[in-house]
Amino acid sequence: MNVKRILESLDDYVVINAEGHILGRLCSVIAKRLLNGEKIVVVNAEKVLITGNRAKVFQRYKEKYNRGSKEKGPYFPRHPERIFKRTVRGMLPWSSMRGREAYKRLRVFIGVPEELKDSKFEKVELALLEKVSKTEKFVRLADVSKHLGWAK
């Protein structure tokens, strides 16, 4: 995927570093901002956290992945950036044109692309683990992806 082609005008995009954020809380904030018309780029998607018991988180995502048939679907992604996008998509009104257009304004990357190295990253205070959660039980999205069979 050509990052330059996707991010032709970086001035329009807000760049969010997902490292240390809780997946569901961050995705809900991003979905709301996308519906308000913002263009958002998320970097370090594999370092986002999912709270809960490790075995139960793995079991829940494995059930989602195994749901359906190989021929007809529904299909659930294995890559961390695609799981992230799928989580945001679940929080948008996907049936309407407004929700689909909002989804098109989202870009998600594993790591930080070269074109974004010197840009200023934003942190979402409402979704940071140390600010919000009292639990010590969490799993990185990269670990969940590897459990589903993603080979990096």
C-alpha cells in the first residue's frame, strides 16, 4: 500500500498514536470525530490494549474469527490494523451513507510510516489506560492477532 498516495495532504489529517490506549474507548472517540467530519490517521495500532483476562479475550476474538463459513463469511480480520478498523466500523452507522463516508476518512497503520515520523501525535485522554482503567489485566492487539494466526 502506497502511504504517499493515501496521505497526499497531511494538513487535513489528525494523527493519533494508539499506544497505551484502550481499544473500545479509543474507537468510540474516533467514530464520533469521524462523524463530525474529521480525517484521522491512527499509528501504532498493534500497541493498543484490550482490557480483561487474557484467556477470555483470546477466546472471544477466536469465536469471532471462527464464526461463519470459509465460503460465505462473515469474515473477521486477523491483522491488527484491520481489527482496529473493524472495531471503529462497528461504532458507525454503517447502513447509511453518512457512516460509510465517515469510515473512508479513517486510515490505520501498524507502526509509524516514514511520512509521519516528524508529525505531531495526539493522545486521547479519555482512552488512556493509566488515566481510565483500574485493572492490571490487559492484552495488546498484536498478541490477539498472533493468536488468530497473523504472521508478522
